Amino acid sequence: MLVESRFARVNGLNMHFTSSGAGRPVLLLHGFPDTHAIWRHQIPALAAAGLQVIAPDLRGYGQTDVPSATAAYSINFLADDVLRLMDALGIEKASLVGHDWGGLIGWHLAMHAPDRFERYVALSTGHPAAIAGAGIAQYLRFWYVLVFRTPVLAEQLLRANDWFLLRQMIGDREQQEIWRVPLEPPGRLTAALDYYRANFKTTAPRRWKPVGIPVMGVWSDGDPALGEKQMADSARHCRAGFRFEQLNGADHWMQLSATARLNALLVDFLTDGNG
């Protein structure tokens, strides 16, 4: 299946994305420290299932432009980029799949722009209210967030010893390079870390709302950052149905560590299987 590399002008930025297949559109939103490439095993499967698959590099990542201000990475801007990309492509309504930070962006869109989306798949990241209520065990898992939010120190630690810490996050050497190369240019690593620095505001709960479209939450038991409770409890915040799926033996990057099982779940849910 042909995968096209394209650009669109979005909120004053040149946004890079890939597109493959034809049919009902689905957008795949990556997280830290990824680009659209994290979806390389999902794109062919979804396109073969009859979907138009669009996988952008979110602002600051990959080949998309890098705003310099930390405030430019607020969740409001990140979510609006997705809506404006849809507008640029003439897409009135789509389905969403989000992982990690892409998951938080997806929840935000499902809460605040439900008329633009058919259904939503959240990978790893539960509804923000469920995360906030998941207890001390979940907050302890987030120890790294305090480091990532510290300017200069976080950049130095991640780059130290030939990106040692980044390489410890995953054993897949190909993926280590897929991360490192786009983060090397000036400003790119800081942009990725600015997702942590621009968000987590004390006013965030005011923006949390129930979701009125069908949602599937997929959690992997080898995820060190996000526990089962925050995903399972997301059901309380989904008024149009919540389907919980657990992938055993998979790490945070289930796109790579549980490819076949994840692809089957995505195809089933996004093509009206058991959604």
C-alpha cells in the first residue's frame, strides 16, 4: 500500500504527515519522543482494511515546524492543529487513535470537538480525570515528568552519553535511531519536552468533560509510566460506551511490542467490529 509524504499549512506551521489508503479517515497521533514513524506497522493494516490513514508529525516533531515559545505547545494548540489539518484536507469527520501525548490530545478533541469525530482509541493514556484520580501509585510512576519539565537539565540528561537514557527506554535499536535522528537538530528536543512544560496547569480540570463518542482504551501491562487503573477508570467518563482491552507482555510502545494484536483491535473497532 502506497504511503505518501505530504505537507499542509496548519496554524501558520508547515505540518508534515503521511497518508495511505482510501475510505473513512482515521488520524494517528503519536507521543513522546516519537514521530509519525511509530505507526509504520499500523498504517498498512488500517489502509488494507479500507481506511484512509493520516499520521502527522505533531508540532515540533519530525518534519513539522518548531515554534520557539514553550506556550505554543499548550494542549489547546496541539488539538487545534489536528482540527485545522482536517480542514486543510477537506475532512469533516474522522476517527482518532492517540498514544501517549497523542492520547491526551485525542481525549481533548473527543471532549471539546465531538462533532468532528466518529470514535476514539486511546493507547496507554486514560481520560485526564481518571489519571488525576488514579492515586499515589500513578503519581509515583510520573517521577520523570518533574525531570522533563526542568529546562536545560532535561536536555542535558537525555543527550548525555550518546542519548543513554533515551536508549534505555526501549530495546529496539531501530526505534532508538528513529527517535534520535529527528531530535538531534537544534530546538527539536526542547520542543518535545515543552509538551510537559506547557501543560499540567492547575486550571486543567476545568477543561475535563465526559466524552460522548465511543472509546476503546488499550493498556499494556509492561507500561512503566501508566497503570491499569487510570485506563480502566476512564469508563466513568465515556457516555457512549467504553471498551477496555489489555495487552499482556507488551511495553509502552505497543505499536511495536504487540503489533499483530494491536492491529487486530484497531481494525475491529474502527471498522465497526465490536465497537
